[in-house]
Amino acid sequence: MRIGAFFIFFDVYCLLIKCFEMDWNKDEIVELCMEKCLSRMQDIKSAMDTAQDAIMNDTKSSMGDKYETSREMAQQEISRLQHQLSQAELDIEKLKTLNLKPSQTVMVGSVVETSQFDYFIAISIGPLKINDRTIMVVSKESPIGNILMGKQTSNLINFNGKTLSINRII
């Protein structure tokens, strides 16, 4: 009988350890999201500099149309990059103003543990790896974010043909 009691104790102990290991640190998640956004901004600025250099260094050849076409393409690339830079700046502002307080319902700033993945509702970044665990960082406008918003623990949702249960909201 002592061996059986030991295994029951051990199972409960492992379950408790697993629960403590599973907590997500929202501040850490936000910090990593900020780092990703800042890195993305650096990459965008570098690409903008390269496109601007292409415009400045492009010499007019005997084929004037080719020159104008390459300048226009570079200008379009700069416009596209400016839009991306603006979006990255907006993402940083959203991260700075997140409400990270616990809630009973899923809202922006929630960590949602489901039967499939764990999600952080904030901005669209995608998967983040933290201490050998992965959390999907999604915006409330994303398909899964839109479905999760307003839900509560134990609710079932349907996503991509699968039924997921919301196990916990942090």
C-alpha cells in the first residue's frame, strides 16, 4: 500500500510542479515583443536607406525609360517600407499601453492557454519562444484573436475545423 500512496503523492507533486512551470510572465512576453518590433524597425530603416541610395546612385543611361522605371520602383519600395515602419511604431505604442492585469474574460493583454496552443492577445508577431516554450502572439483582429475575444475559461471554440477548449486566462 505504501508504494501506491507514493505514486499518488508523486503524481500530485508532478502536477503541482507542472502548474508552477506553466505560468507565463506577461512582462517578459511584452519585452520580447518590443525587442522584435525594434529589430523590425531597424531592418526597415536599413532597407529604406538602401532604396534611397539606389535612387541617388542610379545614373541615367541612354535608355531613359529604364532609368525612370528603376527610380519609380525604388520610390514605391520606399513608400511600402514607410508604411511598414509606421505599423511597427503603432505596434510599439500598443505594447506600451497594454492592460496586463488578470481578467476573467479574454481581452487585449490576456494570455490564453488552450488545448492546442497558448496565445498572447496584443499585436501580430507570430510565435515567440520563451524558455523552450512557444506562445503565439496575435492581434485581436487576427482570426484566432477575434474568436478568443470575450471568451472565458472552459469555453469551447471552433478554429480551423478543430474544437479547442480555453483552459486558463492569465
